[in-house]
Amino acid sequence: MDYVYGIINKMNNQILYIGSTKDFEQRKSKHKSNLSRFEYPICKKINQLGGFDWIEFEIYEKTNGTNRTEREMFYQNKFQPKYSSHYAIKCPKRISEQQKKYKNRTEVKQRMAVKWQEYYEKNKIRLLEHQKIMRDIKKGSQSVDTYSS
């Protein structure tokens, strides 16, 4: 059985997030464990509200596995929650912005890899010496003072 669920702000009954899952209890636990990681907008919002005491989970629909995503999108389009990632499906502008960000991230990673390779090649001897010093220090064969100049 699959579930389409919402996360609701208890103070004003605002629907913050719509999601779907195969295991509702496990997904609730995952939301709680992600709370300390501020990389997700829904986690930031829950923390701003004061934690899980100020929100509730509500199951909107139990579905069969074939139409879970469709039903999730239906509820996202109906309620338009601010913190649902799939809400972008209805908004082509947001999709293109997300694709742009992803493309830019990939380009940045590629550029950083090239820059790091150039830096490594230019400073190879110094980096290798530093690695040897650190290995010696870890082994205890040399003290830090020996290498300072």
C-alpha cells in the first residue's frame, strides 16, 4: 500500500508539504532524522516553527503503487504547498530554474576538478612533501617542531 500524505502547521492549518511513500511510518521517521540537516526547505520551516510538536502528518490517500506519483501531484496542485519539491511540475518556470541550477552545479564541479588538477600539478612536490610530513607526524617519528621553519 502506498500513501499520499501532508505535513501541516498546527498553528494555522497551513499545508506545508505533500509527499508520497510506500512506508508511511518510516517516512515520518526520515523527516524527523533530516530535521537537523538544514539543506531541505521543509526542515528549515519545521525548525522555525519549533520542531515536530508544531506540525502533524495527515494521510490524504492510500493508493496502489501504479498511480502514487499522479495522486501526489494532484494534491500538490490542489493545495500548492510551499515546501514540496514536486510542485515545480506545475510551474515550468521553476522547472527551468531547477534544471539551470543543476546544469550550473555540474559545470562548477567540472571546472573545480580541472582547477584542482592544475593546482595539484603545479604544487605536486610541495603537496607530496606535506603528505610525507603528516605521515611521519602520525607515526610519531617526527615532531611538528622539526618541520617548522
